[in-house]
Amino acid sequence: MAGYEFQPLKDPDFAVHLLEVHTGHDTFMISKALTRIYYVIEGSGVFTIDNQNYDVSPGLVVEVPPDVEYSYSGRMKILLVSHPRWFEGNERMTRKNPNVVSETGVERIIGDRLKRYLRSFRRRLSVVKRLRRAF
């Protein structure tokens, strides 16, 4: 997961982040004080909030209040608004997210990358073969 925090905001109690989610958040967490609002810009995924799964897609808004366990998985670009701003000690990680850190999740990621590499390799190999035939 990669992200960008927009700064500075005039209201120091808010934080806005743009997140590129590749697999999801690796743990479930509970925020002590923050309300988080996620807006799905592109892609799709699943938010698990208080043990309920919610499929998300572009245009949907997800609100996670304080004291509720949640996590998310999928491949998406999301805008995150937090109030108040994140602070050290706010979050408690409760367990691993099996959709992100399980062996099958890791195997899927490695398998996808290997398939992309092999497709690229085959394309390059076919170009080399055509060039050899031409000369």
C-alpha cells in the first residue's frame, strides 16, 4: 500500500490521504478516537467492519467510527479522511487480515507477478525469434 497525505490543511483536526491499495491492510485494527471516512475512487475490494463484509466499488463511501474493529482488502485507489488527525497510540492492532497475509494471499501475489513476467519474457522471445528469421 502506498499513499500521499495532503498538507497543510487549515483545520489541523482533519487529515486527508490518497491511498493506492494493492492487496489491503495486513491487520485488523480498532481506532480509539478517529472516525475514518473512505471514498473508493477506482478498483474494488471488501471492507470488513465489525465482522461484516461489505463489497466496495468506485463511488461508495465507507465510514468507520471509533471503537469498531475493521480492515480492508482488494485493489483500489481510495481517499481517506480522518477526524481527528491520527496520533501515536490511537490504534490497536487486533489480528492479521487473512485476505492479505495468508499463505494463499502471498501465493496469489507471487503467482500474478510470475505470470506477468512470463508473458513479458514470451513477448521478448518471440521478437528475438522474428529478428533472427529476418537476418
